Amino acid sequence: MSAEVLRGSDGLNLPQEYRALLRPGETETDLRGNVHRLPRFFYEIGSWQEAHEIRLAPHFTLAELMLVDCREARLLLSQFPHYVPCAIVLLAKFLEDFRREADAPVFVSANGGYRSPAHQIGGAKSIHAWGTAADIFRIGDTFLDNAKSIEKYGAIASSLSPAVFVRPFGAGVGETDDHLHLDLGFASLTPRECSEAS
């Protein structure tokens, strides 16, 4: 199954219990004090089987980019449908390009793709809530848990687009020492079939 089966949904029209957790279109202030609008438009995913069958790029299924652990809100973790921001297709395209340049499979960690604004790691302040960030723990046979590997693959990711941000190696705030974090910023995508009129 390809990404062509994805149909967009306006988050403002979702049931209230989902709106409370996804906060579609609401503003959020990031850790630097910048204000951003949370994603308003989502793809509705009916089951894990469907998520595994939907290929967003030749080497990435939707399931790989929406796998979270028990720190996700119960409704969003254990029941379907699930909703993922439409901009996740931009992330998949970037990861496909990155895989090509790295010349090896790219493995996204659990919690390393989309996390809802209700997730206990970062919540709505995390760029993962936009579906535009990935935490990569391994490339081919190389685990990204040291300066050499993180800096090597970070340089490859940075070379692909001026829009990509790669978190530097280190143990301080805004740094990483056990995975490669990359993101495309606070991007959003409105499907053709959806209207942005309120």
C-alpha cells in the first residue's frame, strides 16, 4: 500500500477527546520563547497493519515514524484511529534522501518520530509534535552513540538541505550523545482536499 491512500482530516473536526490531546492549530511556545501553531491537518490511520503497509518513501513505512511507548496518551497509544500530522511525508522524503547518501539502512528509535503534544517526552514544546523530526539510533551496523558516528552522519544530513537542523554531539541541553536528532523545523502541510478556513 502506498501513501496515495492517505486522506487528510481537519483536526478541528475530530472528536473532542482527540482534539484535547492533539490540540490542532493551537499555539505553543518553544523552549526559546518562539510561538508556533501545532499541526491542524492529520492523516487518519485505521490500524497498525495499515501503518505498516503505508509506504511514505521507498524504504520508510508510516509505522516506523509513529512508534511510541507507554508515555504517549492512552487514547493515542492503544486505540485506533491514530492521527499523524500531514508533514510527516516531508520527513519521510528527507529520510529517504539521507538513506541514499548514507548508503545504508536508517533506523528510527521508538519515540524518535512523531509524538503527540500529549506525550510525556517534550510534549507540545517538542518539534516531534509536528511530525518533522527523527531520532536515529543506528545506520547500517553503526550505532550512533559516540561523537565520531554522530558527527559523521550529522554532516551528511546537514549537506542535504539548508532547512535541516542537526543537534550537535554532547551531553548538555540541546545536544545528544546517544542518537542523531534531525528536524525540518515547524513545518505544516495542508492536504488539497482540506480547507484552512475556520
